[in-house]
Amino acid sequence: MKLWTLCLLLSTMCVSCQQQKTEPANYTQASSVSKNTGEPTDSLAYHVPTTILKDSQVVQLDIDQMSLEQFSTGLYYAKEPILYNYYLGHDIYRFSLLRDFKMPIYVILHKDGGKVWLTVTALDRSPNMAPPPQKFVGDWKTGSWVQVTHDEFGDTIVKNARGTYTRRANIAYTTTIQLTEQDWTEFEKLLQEADYWNMTPFDSEDHLDSERWLIEAHLKNKYWFVHLYSPKGGFYNAGNFLLEKSGIKNQPIFSAKKAK
């Protein structure tokens, strides 16, 4: 009886150690960024981090201010949660497709137990058309200064000689698609083939007239993201897998020009 009790105790300790190893390691859990539901504290909260903890080392990300704005404002108006701050209770992969002169597309793969599904959202415009909000901002093209105001929603409006620009965007298309655990496994295999977890998170090389692909991983024990311009190879295959499953390529919204 004593031997059985000792074995049970050792078994419990081993399980406990394993559970500790799988606890979230790099979620920041900052209440100033978002609620534990992922809802941002305000419209200016960043949806991607500027640092990530990896293997007990802080990885500094060379993300410029314009990119932070572009990633975050689109996800905010797509009503997407912040994924790097708190674990939200189930695993998520989120693909952001940002294209010049076309509407932003977001394809999100979810897994909760044995349930797997895909959500797809398209905005009617790129919402980062105005500079970050402040009382006055410089117009770099003309060298003049313009005044910033806000609309009834609290969103930034910039007025100058070229017209009125707003950060606001609306959801033009959204749908949910049920998938299978096999789909989830196949997508994760594509990420492994791309060496996703060892890729540099942010491609800072400047590119003109190209697509921006951002894939975030939100798992119980880790968060990661990788951003590339017009990718090829394994990373492209992973993103394209989600696009094919979403059916968004067959929708008129996919090729529609963004609103002005």
C-alpha cells in the first residue's frame, strides 16, 4: 500500500512538472494593453508587440511606426483581439493580408478541443490613411502643418489641401467556415516546413507595391509572429492554404479596390 502511494505521488509530481512546462511563457499580460478577452484598451493599442520573449531571451523587433499603425488599425476595425498579451483559452493562427490599393483580408484559424473553424473578414478600406493622432502633424509632401481633429467615434481625421483622411474602416465581408482537425494538422505541418518558429519575426526591408503577409501564432504556451513582403516558398504555402480554405479568392470583395 505504501509503495502504491509513493508511485502515485511520483506520478502526480511528474504530471505537475509537465503542466508547468506548458504554461504560457511569453504572454505579457499587461492590463494597460488589453483585457484578458483580448479586447484592446483603446483604438490606439498595438495589435503586435515590439518585443517577444523566446527561450528566456527578449527578442527586440525592428518594427517601424508606420507598420505598427498599419497592422494595428486594420485589426482594430476588423474587431480582432490582441493575441500577444493574454492567452484567450483556445489556439489561434491569424493571417493578415495587406495589399496596396485593395481591401485588407484577415483569415483566422481556430481550434478549441476537437472543434476547428475559420473566420474571414475583409475591410472596405485600409484604415491607416492618417498619421498617428496628435494635436498637429507635419505634411511631409508640402512641408506645411495640418490640424488633426476627431470624428464622433473618436477616430482621427486629418484635413489639408488634398482632402480629408480618416483612420476609420468598416467590415465589408465576414464569414465563418467549419474545418477539421486534419486541416489544423496540415496547416501546422506547412508552418514546420517553412521553419516558421525560427524565422525572423519582422522583415524590415522596404518594398514598394508589394503585399504584406503576417501570420501570428497564439498557442497555450507561446505567441509568435512572422511578417514578410510578397513571400515565396513555405511561408507562402502556409498563408495560401488558409486563403484556399477560406474561399475568399472566389468572392468579388477579394479583388475589389479599397474605398477612398
